[in-house]
Amino acid sequence: MSKGSASKGDSVVAKINQQARSKTVLNHSATHLLNSALRTVLGDHVEQRGSLVNEDKLRFDFVHKKQVSKEEIKQIEAIVNSEIRANSETITETMPIKEAEKKGALAFFGDKYGEQVRVLSMGGDFSVELCGGTHVQRTGDIGYFKVMAETSISAGVRRIEALTGEAALNLSQDSHDNLDSLALQLNTSSEQVSEKVSQLIDANKSLKQEVDKLKSSNLSATASDLSLESEEIEGIKVFAHKMEGLDSSALRETADQLRNKEKNSLIVLISIFEDKIPIVIARHKDLEKVDARKVMNHMVNLLGGSGGGRSDFSQGGIENVEDIDIALASLSEFLVSLNS
């Protein structure tokens, strides 16, 4: 009851929502065709494990160990729509359950049945199932069938969601409209969209490679410039700099180039990049007396933030941009304290 209240003894008038029922009927009948199509394409191991039918869509759960491929989905859709176009009569019969079993009627896993059962057949012997629900009079009433999604819901159980009738047609039309819109933006025909997108992807990869080369070249130049500005502390060549516009990836690469180039070096780089302040601390592989993690802890204690890594390389992010110069200047005293 969506509103109001009812009491014992009240008179009520019950009416069927014919519009909702007619759409639900299409989806219900389509699940029977789908079940048989799945067994045809995937194999007789397919068994129903659950379903949902309402006026909006149908959902069908079934036993299958792997994802249903796009090609298999196409085959399933083709079979169901072929049965729909055949417009065969839906036949219902009541018979003893043993006779239904001889007829090859499929039963829903977990359901219990009496001695007499209702058998529903569509497309002759294409789909024969035990069912007491409401169905179309002819398969053509379903109109059209379109799969929306295929997913896994548990180990060995897959789920297909699909549309029928006008809803399925609208989905196909929307997809076609989207394809036309994309073709217009790409200045090509709908038939050539896939090829055009592949060309753009390849072109983008080439451009990215060129950009990466330029970035690497610029970072090499930056590392060379920084190598001219160092301070020797306790026998360690320290490169401590505040930079602008380098993200954490660029900062790492710059530090790597610098430490590989300069023996006995410790590199501390901080960059102001958009709304982030990445920090990288690296040392030459032979400078084992300095732990980059301890240097990171020192910087984080002064500037806030967090960081971590290995003894030769540590990275993180800091919070206090105003005291960066002070923190970098404190490295001299900190390194002296490590050896005292």
C-alpha cells in the first residue's frame, strides 16, 4: 500500500495494472527463450539459478564458469530474435510431472512440483519449461530482445540483463544515435568510426612517445643544471633544491639521473606542483651511511606531511610550503648530527 491505511473488514477493489503486466509478460517470456538460447550456444551445463522480471527489464542468472564473450552474446541475441520473428504460438499444457520430464521440460533449480504440472512450450520444442506464470500468446509479441549486460555474481554463476519490446528498440536507437554523434565529431561515417578511433589511438601513442622524449630531455637538462649547485657536508655531496612545476614522477626521474651521475651524492628535491608538494630523497648506491628514510622523517617533522620508501630512495608529500627553504637549510646540521 503506497498511501492510506486498511483495516480488517474494509471493502477493496483490486485492479491489474495492465500496462505494467503487458511489459512484464514480454520480459518473462523472453527469459524462456534466453534460457534455451544459452544452452544452445554455451552447452547443456547451463542451468537457471534465479531470475527477475518486471516491466522495465529481465535478469537471468545461470551456471557457467567463464565470461560469456561478445561473440557468444551476439549468437544468443540472434537465436532469441529469430524465435521472436518466427512468431510461433505459445502452448500451455497441464500433465503429470513424469510425462513432462519425458517431454524434456526444464525445471527451475530448487523448486518443488506437485504431481500435475503446467508445461509451457515456445517455438515447438525449442523452449519447453515448467512454468505457472503469465506469457505472450505468440513469440512475436515480444518484439525485440537486446542484452544490456553480462556479469559474474558468484563463482560459476553468471548474470544477463536484457530488454524487450519498445525498451530494447529504444536502447538500440540510442546506441545508433550515439554512434552517429561520435561519427560527426570525428568527421567520418558511422561505418568508419572504429577505424578512425584506432587511428587516433595510434596517433596519440606516437605523440605521447614524443612528449615523453621531450620530458626526458628536459629532465636531463634540469639534472645537469642542478649538478652545478651542490654543498659538501661531512664528505657528502648534497643537492637540496626547491623546484616549480615538476610532478612526483618528474621529480623521481630527476633525482635518479642526478644520483646516478654524481657519486657520493644525496639528493633532496621538493617541487610545488599545482595543489601538491611532492618530495623525493635519493642517495648514490655507494653512500650506505645515509638512510634516505631518516632524511625524509627529518623533513616531514619540519614541514608536515608523510613519506616512506627504501634506504636509498624515499618519496612523499609535504604540507608547509612556507618553510621549505628553512628545512632545506637545516640539512647541513642534520647530516652532521648523524655522524656525531
